[in-house]
Amino acid sequence: MPQKLTTKQILEQNLAQQAPEKLRQVKVVLHNIRSLYNVGSVFRSCDAFGISELLLSGYTPTPPRSEITKTAIRAEEFVKWSYWENPVDIFNSLKQNDYTIIGLEQTAESIPLTKFNPSSFDKLCLVMGNEVTGIDDEILPEIDHFVSIPQFGHKHSLNVSVATAVVLYALLEKLTDR
């Protein structure tokens, strides 16, 4: 029977490797996320995928909060993060540093995630919007490109923390040298 690795062994393996360089440069913006648990889960995914920074904006809750820590399992201590009241300030700052802003949103111009080629951009910032309304209409013009997750069921959306993890895994797959 296969023997499961211990938590210590898993940590040693994780710390002995690095995410691809382009993935380590990715920044994630959470704008107007209501759920502290979703924020905590995104912290955890950012840590797992080696994301450089999580940028929180609008009314998105920030650490320290027990609800964030509960789902992050303390990942907020390892992922660099900052709070910005206005997301446009984030985008202006990132664009000055050659970042391309990618919004996960279902628009007429969205590229299916399966067809999106992150290698054609130097640095990426992924923008995630509200759990119900998506990315605010006021900031849509600030976003350079939109991607969407192909879905085949009756529901047309995923939980924001799940969607973030799906996109980060897709970026890992597409940015890993084979």
C-alpha cells in the first residue's frame, strides 16, 4: 500500500522547488470581495502557486481576521499583500511596471482560458471581481484582456476562490517548461 507523506515531508518538498519565474511575478487583485473565507482561500492558493503578491481593494476584507486565517491556514503570513482603496491606482502602478492586466470575466471579448497564452506577456496581473456581480463596470476599461473559464453545466459561474485557483493552475500549466 502507498504510504502518504507527512506534513513535514510535503513542506520540505515544496520549499525545495520554485514556481516558474513568470508565475512568481504574477500579481492577483481581489476587488470588492465580500467573503472573508474567499479571501482566505485565495491567500492559500496564492501561496500554493508561488504568486508574488495579492492586492486587495474596495471593500475586500484584509488580515488580520480569524475568518481569513481559518481558510488561509496562515498563508497570509507568507504571501505579500497590500490594500488599495481604489483599484485604478493599482492598475496605473502596475502598468508603469510593464504589467498586463487580465480580468477573469465573461465578456463578448473574453478569451477562453484554454486558448489564452500567458507566455506572450512579460508580467501578468489577474483581476478577480465580486462573488455575485463580477468585475465592476467602472474598472472594465482599465483591463487589457479578459479570459473566461469554459463551463458546460447549467450554472454559469464558479466561486471566486475556486475560479482563482483554476486560473492559477492553468497559468502554472502554461508557464511550466516541459
